[in-house]
Amino acid sequence: MRSDLLTTKLHRPDGGPTVVPRPRLTDALESGVDGRLLLVAAPAGFGKSTLVARWLEGREGPAAWVSLEPDDDEPDRFWGYVVAALSPLRPEATADARLRLEAPRPDFPSVANALVNGFATPSGAPVVLVLDDLHAIGSPRVLHDLARLLEQRPAGLRVVATSRTDPALPLARWRARRDLTEIRQDDLRFTLDEARAYFERLGIALPDEALTLLTRRTEGWAASLQLAALSMDGLDDGERRRFVRGFSGDDRFVVDYLVDEVLDRLPSGVHRFLLATSVLDRLSGPLCDAVVDGLPDVDRPDLESLERQGLFVIPLDRRRTWYRYHHLFADLLRFRADEAFDVPRLLRRAAAWCEERGHVEEGVRYALRAADPEAAAGILERCFPHLIGQGRLATLTRLLDELAAGRVEGSVDLCMARAYVEHLSSNRAGAREWIDRARALPLDDDKPGDLGTREGHLALLETFQAMARQDVDAVARGAATARKTFAEIPFMRAVVEQAAALAELSRERLPEADRLGRAAWASGLRGGNRLAGVIGVHTAALAAVAAGRLADAAQLLDDALDRAAEVPRDEPLIRTLLDLRRSEVRIRQGDLDEAAVRIEAALATFEALTYETGLGLALAERLRLALVRGDGAAAAEAARALRPYQRQERVMTLAQPLLADLRWQGAPHADPPVDGGPLPSIVALTDARRRAAEGEHRDAAGRARRVGDDLDAAGAHGWALDARVLEAIQLDRLRDGRAGEVLTSALVAAAPHDHIGPFVMAGSALGDLLARTQARGAGDVPTALVARILAAIDADDGGSDGLLSDREGEVLTFLAAGLSNADIARRLFVSVGTVKRHTHNIYRKLEVSRRTEAVAEARRRGLVD
């Protein structure tokens, strides 16, 4: 689940030994759970949550629980808790929703839709989702999206809600359709027999006359019965009779009277403890100690002992580490706490404790409740780098939004926090704006904490700006300065090392880029900055690929992915960046199907996260895959999709030669690559490909030879293969006998690393030359590698008779079966866009223009039944 949510809110309450079996109600719940919604609605204290929890204990099948509070009346928190509760039970059904929630500005209707799709087909028994205290949610946006989910009624999900009031859902329509099961206040009232069983479990003996009177006067209200039992504890029979006879009044006065009776019978120190700690949303022993420390006449009872005494303390986890007060009880205590204590002071103590323990979001919220925006801002100023390092950009963005705008704009640290978020979201202009705002403020560079000076952070942000505008020298200078500034701080050292690694890669100093990238990964793990670490290992792997060391790159990435298994599931950015780089290695080694699955998964993740750089990187890999497969239409589509991302430094490094390949391989309709680039040799290779596309074969061959020599000299033997292949093809078109020698040399260099990607990418342009080279049978030609390359070229060509690839054949089978694009995407674990691309290729190869024609033509050719 997301690390900024409270796991304790996902545990259903444990009623304990005093809970009375109520089969008439649990049977009603069981019979109504298969409707659109099962609603248990009644005023506070009628035992709604206890009833549903007891019912779940006695039934089979998976169940998820979410305890809602007023702070959850925001789409990101509401859907965050829902997805976090469901994920452990059906991870595959919630995967898409989890990704969409992690975007800095999520599209919440799409989260609800993702849950509908995920639970559309049941996997085992349907999951029962309990939304406890739904009355806490009043947001029209949340309720609208929840109604949409309920309207779709996914087969694998059942929803139960408890609420004090009717939620703003289309209950009347569902009721008219007999699609709503309701358990109301009259249903929940304790009967005489149930009340008798309750008091017997407490060891309180009441004569039938007194019990009947008490049940009638309380109208079966569970909270009133519980409070009455506490008030009668220790009384003799005569006192109990007198208590019952004097018991009267409406709900509000009954509660006031009984709570006064309960609190008055408690030791004064315990009474004051309850009042002081009622300001907390959840309780733990250490947190309570911090809040009441030094308060006069306050005892510190054990929370478990309070639970045993029935003082409305509800455990939130099985270890009984965290508790909360019953909501009604907490409301009454808080009303009285204002008269007994300086409540803002108590809340500030809670905020400080939460900050110290890493509960940043809770700390900020307690400070805001204390009407202390300075304290809230201070917590965020000190803790924002840790949120970034954990990849919790959405949490940081939300907390910054909750602070008053002037509070953010008047703080150097919070301006820098905004700048970091904008940089990581690939918004160069936004980052520039917030850097300038920070620069306009007095630095007062005695920054507290352990993450360096403000000037150091601003200098690092300026280095990132230089990186975005491809000023390689400025990046190198900035990284060198930052290394000195943050040398003794592993958390920040990881950021500096990953920036330095990118700078060295841009200067084509591969060993240094590899070393610094690995160092960033190690520093990130040691200092808790996983995001900077993963960018470092990403760069190191790219350097290894450039050097042609595919096995080393694969091992590095596999090791990092193993370590990434320790990362919380709510931080998908880290694993996805690693997996995407692993996909390039797969492509270069010919494992195309697995690479395709990983690339589409990465695109879905980055789209959900709105991570612009990631989208560009994934689209570049989609283009690479399309070129290797010889799928011109898919390559052109990927190239068009890449247009908005080509100016990003890391994206351009990968995309430029691929875009040039697309043109020289015979796709003049594709846009030419943008001019410039961060790597001189890549720029030169791109220019050689451009010459080839224009038919200047001799010039292209000469340029490719020089680029290959330069890359080999720099140790970039992997990228040199691309140049050698281009040179060989251009020489062959000139009927120059050296073509075979150049190709053989490239094959020999590629064989130890099983590096077939550059050859397969050339497709039919290389096929004839490769076949002739193999036929000559020269002793140094790696025949096994040549056979694999030729087989891959033939397979991806679809054959001379226009037959489909394996994946296109699968899509065609599903088309013939009448499945929609969305259904096919789910079956194949790819995006809908990928299905559309395969469908377009099928139409082209079968020479048709619509689905019905494709199916008919495929049947005529015997491709489908």
C-alpha cells in the first residue's frame, strides 16, 4: 500500500468477548451482500461496525475493511485507502488503479474505472469491501466516482457501507430496482433477549422488570446499553434498580448523562488522560506519552487496559500497537478537552512526535489543526527531501497544496521543494520559476537538518536546469561542485552521483558513467534515496549497453530489480525505470516478446504517474522494438508519439539514432530527428543515417566508418555496432566488396555478447548481404549468430506471402472471436494502443480496412477457424 496511508485503518474492529451473536442480522447481511450495495445506516452508537465485523468473522471468502474519517474526504485519500485495502487480496485486479493513484495529479474517475475493469471477472470468491463510516465522505467527486463503480457492479467485488446518514448515492433508483439491501436503525435495536445476553456477558444481573424498562428506555441503542452497563458496574441490586428507574431522556441527553457518569467514576488522572489524548486521530503508547508529558494530574494507563475496561478504545491492529477512541466517545471527550487543556499545544506535541517518527503527513495535519501553519511548514521544510527520495511526489504535492500559497512562496525550502517536484515531472519552466522565487528570498544559510545547505540545493537545482538544456559542461561543473558540498551526506550524494553519471555519459566517458551510476545506486540504498539511486543504476546500465557489455548490463539490472523488491509497492517508478532499461537489453539480445510486454507495462505506469521523461524513454524503446521487428507502421506511430519528448536529454540520447533509422530504412513520411543532441557520436551517427536516407551512400558510409572508429576508441563497442551495420549496408549498395568484411567484423564483435539487435533492426536492408556473407563460409563468421539474425528477420518480416507475426495472429484470433480492443488488451497484458497497432498491421498485411473484412479475409486464407 502507499506509504503515506495508515495501515491501521484497514483492520476491521475486534468486538471482544462481550459482543452478542445476532443471527437475525448476520443472516440479513449474508442474503443481501450480492446486491449493488449493502447499506447499514443508523445514528452513532447502534453497533453498525461491530455487527458487520462479527458477520465477516463467521463467513468464508476475502474481505477488505476501510475505516473512514473526515480527513479522507478527498479523492486521493479515499481511493488510496480503498485500493490499499483491496490490493493484498487481489493484487492483479488493483494493479492499474494503484498506478493511476501515484500520479502527482491523478485522474480519479479513471481509478474507479480501473477497479471496475480489474474486478470485472471474479478470481475465486468475490471480495467484500466494507466502507465503514461512509458518512465521513461528503465530497461530490468521491461519491460520484463511487456511484459509477457501484453502477457497473463488477462481478468480483461486493460493497458494504456503514453510515450515520444516507450517502449522496442514487439509493432511490437502486431501491426501486430491488438492488439495494438496507439495514436500518429499527433493525439494529437490541431486542430484549439480545440485551439480556449482553448484560449476562458482562456479569451484570438485572431483574426482568428492570431489563425490560432499560431496553425500552434506551430503544435498544447499543451505545446507551454499553454506557449504562459501565455506570452500573459496582452497584448493588437496589442501586441498579434505582439507576434504571431514573434513566430517561433523548439520545443527546442520555449520552451526556452517561458519559458524565462514566467519567466521574474514573480516577481523576485517567479521566484527564482520556480528555488530553482525545485530540489524537489514533493512539499509541509512545504518542500518548509525548502528548501528556508534563501535564499535571494526568495518569498514563496502558491502552490495552482501557480496552479491557470497555472505555471505547478500539484496537486498530492485531498487535494492539495502535488504537482509536469510539467516534462518539471521542467527540464528547474533545468537547470537554477544550475546557481542560490548551488543545493547540497538545496538537503541536503530536505533530513533533509524528515528524520525529517519519509520519510526515500526520505531523503536518496536526500542526494545521493546531492553527500553526508555521509549524506545518517547518515539518515540510525539513522532511521534503525524504519524501522525494521515496518517490512520494504525490504526497509532497498534496501537502504543499494544503499550505497557504504565501507560506510556500515565502519559504526558500518550500520553493525548492516545488522546484524539485517540477524538475522530476519534467517541467523545466516550472522548476525555473520556483528556483528564481527561492533565489529572491534571503537564504539565511544556517539550514537545520542533515541534508546540506540551501545554497547547495539551489546549485544542484541549477545543475538540473543545465542538464535539461543540454549544457554538458555546466552539468559537469555543477556536479563536481555538488560532490564536494554533499560528500558526507549519502542521501544527497546519491543525487549528485547520478547527475555526474549522466554528465559523464553525455561526454562519452563510459567507464566513469558506469562507476558513478553504480555509486549513486549504492549511496541511494545507504542513504534512503531510492529515486536518485535508480536513476544512477539506469545510467550505469546504459553505459554498459553502449560498451556492448550486455551480460554485465543485464546482471546489474537484475541485481537492482532484486533489491527493488524491498521497495514498497506504492513506489512503482523505481522498479519500472529498472525494468525498462532491462527491456533494451532484451531487445538487443533478441528477446522481443518479453521486451514488448515490459515496454507496454512501463508506458502504462509512466502514463499513470504522468512522468514525462519515463514516457519518452518507453516510447523510444517501443520505437526500437518496432524497428527490430520491421514494423514500419508501428515505428512511425511511435515516432509521432515521441515528438513532445525529443528535447529531453536522456530521451534524445536513445531516440535520435532510432528516428534516423526510421527514415533511412524507407519511411520518408516519418518526421526527421531534431537537430543536436547530448552525445557527439550519436549526433554524428544520426547525420550519417540522414545521408543514407537521402541516397548519399558513399558519404553515409564514410561518416559511419568514422563514427564507428570514434565509438570503438571511446570503448562504446555496443553503439559502434550500429555504425558498422550502417557502413556495411551503404557499402553493399555501392557494390563495394568491403561490405562483407565490415559486416563480418561487426558480427565477430557482437557474438560474445549475443548482440543481435543492431543487425535485426536493419531488416531486409541487411538480409541479402548477411545471407551472402554466411554462404561464403569464412572461418571467422559466427554462423550461429548469423542464423539467429536471419531467422529473426524472416519472422518479423511476416514471410514473403504476407503472413502475420505470432502476436498479430493472437490478436486476429481474438478479433474473430468478437472481443473488444480492451478485452484483447487484458488477455494479452498489453495496452489498448498496442492492440490498435497490431490491428493496423493486420489490416495492412491482409489489404483490408476494417475488422469484419479482416476476419473474412483471414478465414478465406485459413488463418483463423
